[in-house]
Amino acid sequence: MNDGTGSRPLDKSLLIVDDDAPLRTRLARAMEDRGFSVVTAASVAEGIAASHDRPPAYALVDLRLGDGNGLEVVEALRAARADMRIVMLTGYGNIATAVAAVKAGAVDYLSKPADAEQITAALLESGRTLPPPPEDPMSADRVRWEHIQRVYEQCGRNVSETARRLKMHRRTLQRILAKYAPRS
């Protein structure tokens, strides 16, 4: 009896869920050129439906979709097939959403623009416990800002609760939240 893990090299089925039609089409074509059997979906509803029909071995899911959050699709995919390798793709990358994606069941998280080579590497990679060191790591100011954003999201975007947990004055937090993220 096969538990599914031995069939991974033969099963190169891939679901791409992204509401950007031109990007979805380009990615599908590029991934087919790399040997994947691609099915596409443009929404949370289509992605969840595809997870029920025939759960793929691999999935690439955009975080923000027109009808909701891609994390819903990740959770449905993970429930449909435990050994699926899911990569979250987003143009709104930050630490909080990366952590949420991994907790939902994604194995990796890529920020747009990501090319087909990066996506293929993320989908097929196994065995490495840590990603390679970044070429251009975040500055200390950016790390601080990301941490504040993460706690803010975890507190349901409640400024008073976030300020209390970060042990800072509410108005100071409001000023920080009103600013754009510092450059890398």
C-alpha cells in the first residue's frame, strides 16, 4: 500500500490559485514547461473546489484574492492532502503573513515578483531546514516595524490592545502605524 510519499516524483500535479489572469496564465505555461500538470483557479471558491475534486501534489496560492484570503485555500488544500507542498505567493509580503501561511500549511512563502525558477525550487525543495541567508537582509528598523505589524494583526487591529502588549503608549503606536514601512 502506498502512503503517497513515494509517488511524489511521479505526481507533478499543480494547482495555481491567483486572481491576476495574465500572471496566472504565464505561471501555468512556465510550470507546464517544467513538467507540471497544471490546473488554475481564480478565487478562493475555485481553489477550494479544486482541492475537493482532485487534490494536487503541489499548490501555488496567492494570499489576497478577489473573494477572500488565500489562507482559506491553503487550509482546505492541507485538509484534502496532507503531503501536498504548498507555496504562498503574495505582493504584500511581511513577517506576520508569512507566519500565518506556514501555520496554515504552506511550506514556503515567496514575495512577488517571483520567477518560475524560484517557484519551482520552492515547490520541489525538500530536506533543507533553513532557507539560504538573504542577499539583502531587513534593517533593524524594518524588523521592528514588521514585529509591530504582526502584533497589531494578532490583536485584531486593535490599537489599544496592541499598545498594551507592546508596552508602549497608544499615541506612539498610532504614529508608528500611520507611517509607511521603513526601507529594507
